[in-house]
Amino acid sequence: MNLIIKLSQANIELSKQEALNLIGFPKHKLRKNFLFVQTKNISNSIKQLKKSAFSKALYQPNKIPSKGSIRITKVTIEKTPKLAQGVNLIKHLHVDLKNPDYELCLLGFKKTLVALKIWENKERFEDRLPHKRPSSHPTTIHPRLARAMINLAEGQKVVDPFCGTGGILIEGVLTGKTMTGIDVDPLMLERVKKNLKYLNLKCEVILADSTSLKLKDAIVTDIPYGKSSKITKTQRELVSWLFKQQSKEIVLCTNKEVRAGTGFRKKHHFKIRIHKSMTRHIYKFQSSFILE
């Protein structure tokens, strides 16, 4: 394995699938919250993983700097890591706990594995929280969760047919996807335009009832629900409509469990507990006609 991904422990399975989807599902092994992968193009994999919501850090095993200062962390996987086993590899480096040039991680297996941290996820998703944008709405999902949904979609062209104030659109544009947002509510379209302008982002937004359209691009959306959402159909009708589209993949957030419609199969289902009385369900559905 030539790359190690430290995953968020908030939802290990979602973190794992987001990372694997970004780098094309290479050979891998999961040990606690560390995902060990064998990737053919390590530089491209690192570039893609930097778009991640739930990958916390990247490490390269047995990559030791030739000079400089280090800080060392220890992680027990199978056994407690032993500094003595790696001392010959790092004895030419000096320790600096406050401002090191590099950070090394000692991973405890039968033998201690030394890995160099090459990236840490410092993206400030909290700066894009709904209440920090010019226009918000009570049903808007967290930017980190919206980013993970975007990363579960493999298509480059993505449409959100119920875009609201644009939380999913924003995260999609930031990752380089070609995004299109649709909403039936003129007020929502004004809000999403303000939010995009505030963040200096651009994408196509359309005022329309999505259910009167036929969509072909990958769909990533948070199904409208509750009294604070202006919907023209029931949630069940909206989900049923989604499965009648020509899209090859659908990434869906809902407050209820749903089944795959005709012509689609469920690839992933993640349960995200928001608070005591609310759980969000994140699904990825894929066309049954796609061969893996």
C-alpha cells in the first residue's frame, strides 16, 4: 500500500466510500479509521483527496525526510507502536514539538510502520455554514455533508433539482464540477444567486418545476420536506419522479428511508444522526444498466 488516509470517525463508512470514490476504488484495507490504499497514480490521488469532506489527513508509508525537524504521533492498530523499531530510520532528524518541518506517524502493527504526513484537511467548512451566508434557510444541510454527497457522484456534470439556497451547488463548484441548480421558488433562486456571488462562484440556476423536466446529468439533491419547504408534491412523489429520470446516478439526502426505483439499485446507504429526533439518510443509487 502506497498511501494512507486518516478518516473522520464521525461516520467511518461514509468517510471510506467518499475517499474511494474520489480515487477510483483502488485495492484497499481499512484498519480502525486508517484506510490503506494501493493507487496507480499517487499524485493524482492526493489531488483528488484534497477535495474530501471526511478525509482528515494523508500519509505516505516509509517516506522519511532527509533532513529537518519532526514531530511524532503514535497510533495503535494491532499493537502499541515502538519508537525503537523506527529509530534507525529517523535518527538523523531532530524533534521539534512546536514548529516541526514534518510530522511522522508511527502505526503499530506486528512491526511499527513509519509514515510521513503529506496533507492535513484544514478546509474551513464552518465558514460556509448556512447562517454565515447572505441568504439562508432552515432546511439547508451542513457544507461538509453536502461536499461528501458531491464526492459520491462520479459524473462531472451534476444537477440539483431542488437547489434551495445552494448549499450543494456551492460545494460542487468548489470541487470543479459543472453544476446546475433548479428550484420552483423564485425567492430561493434569488437567495442562491446572492450566496454564489458572495463566494465569488458561478453556475447555472433555473427557475422551474423540476418535475416537469427530464434530467440526464448526475443528480445530487436534498429532498424538500417539512413545513419550511415549499413543495408542490409529496416527498414520496418527488422520490418516485427521481427514479424516472435518465440520470445514471442519484445521490440523495432524505429524512426517511427509501427504496430503489425501477432501473436503479442501491449502492450505498449512510445514516447521519443530526440530533435526538432527526436522522438524515444519504443514498447513492446507480442505474442497473451500468456494469462494474
